[in-house]
Amino acid sequence: MGSFTKFKSILEAKESFVLVCHVDPDGDAVGSMLALNEYLLSKGKRTSLLCKDVVPKLFTFLNGVESIGRLFPSIDKETAIVLLDNGDFRRTGFQSEILQAREDGVSVINLDHHPKNDLWKMVTVNCANDKSSSTSEVLYELFIGLDYDLTPIVATALLTGIYFDTGGFRHSNTSNKVLSIASELLKRGARLKKITENIDNTRPFSLFKLWGIALERLRLNKKYGLSISVITLKDIKQVGASEEDVSGLVNLLNSVPESEVAMLLCESFDAKIKGSLRTESDKIDVSRLAKLFGGGGHKKAAGFTINGRIELDGNKWKIV
């Protein structure tokens, strides 16, 4: 395909790369970025890894995670920017810096698996496939096309991304192809036990307290099949948690049998409310709901951010 040829030519021509994953990074964002970084380093390239937000502790077992910075470096046309798993331009967190670089003639590559968005038109090369389970799956196929002999470190990073975005192979995006790729990654030395220990079995005590709070406030609208709950900034502080500990809570709400859509609203430290949406129904597209609030995402997993705060009255609450 033409995008692969262009991607390959840029990889060969440039000596320096800036890798950028999305804000509030998850397993696929971090895993795909670290996997690509290992490939580039093996080819003698220079790299800078960037994320606007701090990487959650549950992904710190991955090799190279300590290299991820938060400040955009000075670059020129000899450097290429690679955007991984961003979903849309806003999610990069570095809009002005990327726009300036593009105006200066810097090549920008988009590696992603989200539905068509504003990044698809603005980048130099668009290697995106919204039929893939994850950006890590997209990158795996690119590596195969490059005849790259995946190391255990790269295989583990890629499997982390696939495992996370398929919900531990439980979501409907777990296809035969995904399981075949996972099998191949295990053959290449991917450490599945290490991945599951960190993603599924390393939960701080504060998280269980947040679960209790979220479940106590859980509302179920049977008419619309919607389960919804809220977490305030005060809750996070009282239990000694962090914003990153809230990640994954919406999946707990999504397990309510009578619910077809789960929504978690959480106050953040920047005076905003982050909304997370999940569904397992093939008939529902939560990304359309997220777009109503200026957000986006996938058909079955999406999110948005709005201004405001959550006001509590006992177990009742409202957004003000």
C-alpha cells in the first residue's frame, strides 16, 4: 500500500524522530510508542518520546518508559514526528508545536486505529486502520512488512497494547487475527504473565476505595440501559488516590447486567470533568454520544471532557 511505502521511506531517510502518544495514556498508546522506539533505536536513529501527561504506574514495567518526556523539543526538517494512537489532533496535547513543525516542512506520520478524524487529512503519511483492535496491531503489521525480527522487549510492548485495548481478550474486537498475532508475539518472547500481573493484578488499595464510592453512587436508567456514576476530586484526595487510579473504573460499571452503556464522570485537577463511556453492544456507538460533548473515540469505548464540577447531596449529585 502507498502509505506503507511512504512510511518506510521516511523511516529510512530521517535520522531523528519525535514520538507522541495521546493525553491520559493507556496501554496501547504507551506500548506502541515504546515498541516503535525500540525499532528506531535498533536502526541507529535518535528518538524523543513525548506524552503530555504522566504515564500511569501500571505501565512502568515496560522497557524504556522512563524515557518518556513531557516537553516538546526543538526540531527541524531532518526530524520526523510520529503520532501514535491519538484518535484526533486535540488528543496529542501538542497542537501548536505540531502545526508549527508541519509548516516548517517536518514530516508527520499518523499510526492509529481510531475512526477517521482530523489527523487523517493533516499528516504527511496516514497509516491508520480502524478495523484493527489497536495501534499496536497496526504497528505489528508494519513491522512484518519491514521484515523486522521482533525482540522480546518489542513483543511485550505490542502485546501490552493489544491486551489492554481488547480488555484482556474479552472485548468484541478480539478477532481470530488478534489471537493469532498474540500467539506470534508469545513465540517472540512477549511476557504475558508480566503484562497481566501489572494491568490486572496490581491495584492500589485506594482504587478499591474508589470502586466502593463509585458503586454507592451508581444510578441505573433501565429505560435507556444506562449505568452512570461519579467520582469527585475530593474523593480522590480523601482515599489517597491519583487521577490515573480512576482509569478502568468505567469497565466495572459496564459489567452491570441490565446496562447497555456505562458512563463514569470524574473531576480532574484542571477544573474539568472527564467522561468515560463503554458498551459491549454491537447496536450502540458511544463515540457518537462522546462527540456531542466535543469528545470522540471508538464505537465501544469513548470519552470527552467538559467544564464544570460535580455537586453532591448525599448520594445524589448534579453537574454545575
